[in-house]
Amino acid sequence: MDIAKEPGTEKRGGKAGRVLGVIGTILLIGVVTSLIFVCIFAFYVKTCITPSLDIDLNDFTLNQSSIIYYKDSNGDYQKLTTVKSSENRIWIDGDQIPQHMKDALVAIEDKRFYTHKGVENRSALGVMQGAEYVHRRLDLRRLDDNAAAYKKPDSAG
């Protein structure tokens, strides 16, 4: 006995459609839950943590010199004096540093500075190999120490 179904009420997609629907629902629940968590955390940081940070701008000193200017009778600013801190430092922009000074610094610090994007794979690999070598040497030293502890005393004649 066939029961006729109304048009538009039959299931579409079968098992694949059900699986995709379940996966989509799980992803949607995860995204909504994550957004709720982020909002609650941001509210917590703003209301509970930020007021108790006790940050004072006097804690952040840059040890730079201060230049005091005055306005002369022509309306131009002239340097009056320089107040130096414990170190005589003056901030300059990168375009004020001569190119040969930049090149000298790069030659000393990182010869391939202009060819990589911040992290050089060769250097990172060398650091890992060096760490592995140190780890191996420490293991060998530990084995030598353990072997010395278990040595039998020499029985002289």
C-alpha cells in the first residue's frame, strides 16, 4: 500500500545531507559559544582586572634627553637647553640614520637580513641543532657520572 506524499515533503540529500546538517549545527554552536565566551571575558577584563592594574606613567621612563625650546621674537622656535637623564639619548627616525650605518649593523648582526622575512630558517635550525648537541653532551656526562658511581674499586694484588 503506497501512501502518496505531497510534493515538497520528501527528504533531500539522504545520509550526506543529514551528516552535513549535523556538522553545520555543531560548528554554529561552537561559533556562538566562542563569541559568548569572548564577550564575557572582555567584560570581566574591563570591569574586574583593568581597575586593579595600578599602572603609573612614572614607571615607564625611556632614559632620553629632553630638549626645551622657546619662541624667539620672530616667532621661530629655538633650542634653549637640553635636560639629560642618566644617559644622553635622543630619539631619531630611521630615515635620519645613514645607510652605511644600517649596512654595518646588518653585516654584524644578520648578513641575510634583507633576504628573509624576520625569521631565518637556517639560523633557527642551527639553534635547534646546538640545543640538541648540548642535550646529548649532558646525557653523556650523566652516563659517565653514573658509570663512575658503579665502578668497582681496583683490587691491587
